[in-house]
Amino acid sequence: MKLFAYVAVAAMFGMVSCNTQEDAMVTNVEQNLEVSASDNGRIIPGQYIVVFNEGVYDTQLKSVGNDYDSRTKAMRGEVENFFSSINPNKALPEIPYVYGTTVVGFAARLDDATLELVRKDARVKYVEADRIISIGTPNVEVGVKAQTVPWGITRVNGGVDATGKVAWVIDSGIDLDHADLNVDVARSKTFVLRTKSADDENGHGTHCAGTIAAKNNTVGVIGVAANATVVAVRVLDRRGSGSNSGVIAGVDYVGATGKVGDVANMSLGGGVSTALDAAVVAAASKGVIFCLAAGNETDNANNHSPARANGNNVYTISASDASDKFASFSNFGNPPVDYCAPGVSIYSTYKSGGYATLSGTSMATPHAAGVFLLGAARNGGYVKSDPDGNADPIIVH
Ligand SMILES: [Ca+2]
Ligand SMILES: [Ca+2]
Ligand SMILES: [Ca+2]
């Protein structure tokens, strides 16, 4: 296949697979710095995700209610107090993100001495090295045509009106004024540092949004849950790169702001991240249905986050082609994979008002997200040639 809209990175590097997180993380920092040849999966030197033990800040967070901005503001104050308490004579470190809804914690740039103090503090559950998450640059066919029904929409019994339903697309943003999408601009938000808009400069997020919910009108495509509202939660930049810490911030926002019955789409992934998995499971437990790409490494999905996360309302999606054959690139393994969905040569909306054909579990996942927006999922037969020997059900409405 020539197109990989989703390129996760874990296979290139050593993984954290033990429970002694802190030591494993530090070891991985060193290993990864030695082997990193590109931005994909690279540890972000000196940047860490810190998760507090359950309950440490319950009292403070309860007093501010459930609003995302209030919770993150309160949490920022607590994190600043935390640093004052462990390091009273030192200036605050740079703290790009704080989390107050799903995992409770923060991301910060830490020198080695401060990192040691953080790791030893009794309030801290674990510390992870932050990493780059990156998606590949796909080949793109751009143009506006009379409305067609892409094969995947037909396969999952989509194209059903879902006006008023809401899908959160945690990705590169969404083309906010695309004529074939209903974007909730007010609730769209960017978590990419030094950007102000959730508008999509890559195209990947807009493509996912179109498969979920493109309008049934006279142009372009139609989504599985046609005419539904999409909200851009921008965590990837114009190159399709982001950080685990930024993705967790996006999940935290959806966990605080999403409503029961909404769907969240995560067509991204990377190495194992305990914090990212925990954030997804916690957000989903509040009633938003999360659909996660299995990944494109022809690997066991248990080696990748958030694909390996399991919990209530959490579904991991592998990819099939138009013949119901398992896509050669798709990750596998049950659990965590729950359903297979169309992910090869998928035509959908793209940045700047365009349309494009892409392949990947990134494209399969929004088919599942659309089905869940329409209601309960059904088994539409089993995928052929599933490499784990346990054929995944193909999701349909
Ligand atoms: Ca359309
Ligand atoms: Ca699962
Ligand atoms: Ca399987």
C-alpha cells in the first residue's frame, strides 16, 4: 500500500513493559536517544508526564466543579504549589499541560535534579518520558466532485442521518469551514503549543471527520453518521506530529466536556504510554465512547498506546479492504481489538475544502465511530485472513 495516514512509532524503539515504571522510563530515555533517527517516536529530551496518585487532589478539584477551564486552572495552581513544596528556591519549570479530569497530573520540562525530586515525592504515582507521535504524509488526490458514497460507508450500513449527534475528533484539527462538514467551532480547541486555532493544517483529522459525519448534500461524500456535528480537538501539527502529553490534554478536555452518548475518535498512536491509556479509560468511563486505531505496524496492538487500552466504552479497531480481507498493515490481537472496519482506499474530506483517498487503521476507526453515533454496533460478518487466527467482526450499523 502506498498510503499510510497513520504511522505509529513503537516498533522502532524499546518499550516499557514492566511495572517498575520509573526505572524503565529512564532506561528508555537513554536507549531512545541513541537510536532515534527521525522525529517518529523520539523521546522529547527533558520533558516528562507526571501522574499523581488517586485522591491527592480530590478535595481541591471537587470544589471547582466539572468545567474544563476551571479544573485545569485549579490544577495549574496545585502543580505550582507542588513545585514550590519540593523546590522552594527554584523558579517554576515550564509546564505546557496540566490534567484535572482523566489522569490528574501535568507535563513539564524538568532538569535531572528536579526530576529526581518529583519521582521521589509520595504524591506522585509515576513519571513517563514524553514522546513525539507522528503521522505520515499521504499521497492526496484533491478535488470536489458530485456526491459519491465511498465503499466503506456502504459496507458498514452508514449514510444514515445523525443530525445533532456529536463526535470529538482528537487529531490534526478539522477544516473548520469545510462545506461538507458541520463543525462545532466554539467547542473546537487546539492543544498544539504555539497555535491558536483547531483548523486542520494536515488533512488527516478532516479525513476522519468526513468518514464519521460528512453531510448528505449534493457534493463530495457522505459520512456514516451523516450531518452529525464534529468537534476538532487538535493535538497534531501541520506535519502530523504531536506529543503524548498534548494528546492526554486533548483526552482530558473531552473527558471534561463530552456528554454521554458522544463518540471520540483517536486515529493516532505511538509507543506504550500508561498515562495516555489511563486518560482514555477514565474519559470513556464517564460515558463518551472512544474508538482507537489498532495501528499500522503489522504488529500486536498490545504494543501500542492508546490502542492497547481496554475498558467500558473503549473500542480498538483493525482495518479491512473492500473484499473483507484483513489489511496487510493493520495491527491485530484480541484483546484489545474489538472490531474491524474499512481502512483501505478510503475517500473522504480533506483540508482546505478538499477530498482525498487515504489508507490506514486511521480510516477504519472513524467508520466505527460513525456506527456508534448511530446506536449499537452489530456484527456484519468476519474479516478474512486475520493474522492472529481469531477473525475480528466487521462493525456495521
Ligand atoms: Ca456530501
Ligand atoms: Ca478492546
Ligand atoms: Ca483478531
